[in-house]
Amino acid sequence: MDLWRLQIFCQVVELRSFSRAAEAVFLSQPTVSSHIKDLEEHFSCRLVDRLGREVIPTKAGELLYTYARKMISLREETERALAEFHGKIKGHLTIGGSTIPGGYILPPLLGSFKKIYPEVAVTIIQRDSAGVVLDTLEGRVELGIVGAATHEPRLDQEKVMDDEMFLIVPAAHKWTRRASIAMQDLVTEPFVMREPGSGTRKSLEELLDQSGHRLGELNVVAELGSTEAVRQAIKAGVGVSVLPECAVADELTAGTLMKVKIRGISFPRSFYLITHKYRTQSPLCRAFVDFLRQQPGNNIPGAKK
């Protein structure tokens, strides 16, 4: 047993997939499976179960995960402490990102961050907003970026970016020929929704409430677990949906999807940085937070505009 193997095991548990874990650690899927098998032989028990496409830990796996995370965190803390002693920022930072930040906002930012701190390695754990909040509370990530404000008292949060969501329809949809539609039109149209716990869904619900409408008014025909799934469902003609512009930028440019205005209603939204209020941030975490504050267009007090 070694820490590298335990780190691979943690990736499998957190991502619930051998293939996604393999991508995260830059190994082939058979190699990841071999490492998990070696751990199971070492502990003489099954550590994960495969349920369809999803991988979940057994009770023994959950126990190992708890201790493995502690050992990995201690290793990373040691590396950061010695790097700080030498005046360097290096080590490994684990960030939680809900669907939109994890898929569309954080990846390009990491490229710029790595140019400043080339000895830093960063892992993004992508879950819905509720999952990122839980990961931050339980210490699986040092910080998270989510698409909805949280009321969890143990977390500090600050707004890092404003965005806008739009009603998105297929290019051939009847509404693309109209300057705008009424809310009464939308409630009769098949609508594709993100799952409960999604920041996009929570933001949509809050904005509808503010305009005097309710989520229950919509004719929801499908609830899907990712923005990518919603995007593909719209393209396939399953229904329409409200999504952030950054999530469909390529399709809007190509003309395969279109934005439609709803009279009297707009869908602004914000993304939030969350950190644990009672945990001391590592130097690497503080460096990334400072980096976010310096990005143009954000709304953190003191940010450079």
C-alpha cells in the first residue's frame, strides 16, 4: 500500500467512475482498476461495487476512504509547510466546482494560475452545488465555486462572478422567429430541468419567485443530472431550458442553439467562492483565492477591475 494508490482510490470514490478517475490521474482505466484490485488484495476485502455505470464504496471502502483522505491531506500539508518555509508556493490544491464553474469557468483560469505557480498541481472535483458544499464542509476540498448562495453558517462565501442565463431553444424552434415570448408561452412548452441540488435550478427557482412565478408552473418533461445532458436534450428536441450563456457558447456561435427573450423577465446569476470558516487555509489555497480576486469582471471587494 502506498499513498499514490490511495490517491487513485480516493479519485474513484469521489468521481464514482473508473474512467473519470483515470482521466483525472492521467492513467488508463485498466491501470486504475489494477491499483484498486491491489488494494483489495492487500486488505482482503472488496472496496468498491460497480452498479451499472456508477462505482460506489463498500462499508470497508468508506472506512478506507476516511483514513486515506487524512493521510493524503497530511502529506499535502507537509509539502506546503516546507515549501512555505523556503518561500515557495507549491503542492497540490483540490477545488470543488459545481457544473458550470467546474466545466466552463475554472479550467481556463487554471492555465493562467499555473503560469504564475508552475510547481502547483490542481484537481477539480465536479459535483452539483450541494455536493460541493458538502465536500467543503467535510474537508475533501479546500475551496469551492458554486452557482448559488449557501446559507450554511460554517462556510464563508463571496461572489466571484456575475453571469446571465437565457432561455435556450433549438435553431429550428418556432420561437426563434419572434423578438420575445410571454411567460404564458413558456409554461405550455416542454421544459428540460436540472436535478434538485443544482445551482442552475436553484437560481432559476429564485428568479422565477422574484418575478411572481413558480417552478411548478413549468411543463417539466425531464430532469437531468448535468448541463451537458440538458444541452443535448435541447438539441434533440426534447424541450427547451434556461442555461448560462457560457455553457452553450459554442452552439450559439454555430447557430445550432438560439437564445429567446422572455418579456419582463431576465435571469442574472452569480457564482460564489466558498471556504470553511473554521479551517485555516493553506498558503496554496490563499494564493488561489488572491488570484481569483485579481480576475477582471469579478465582484469581490478590492478586486482589480
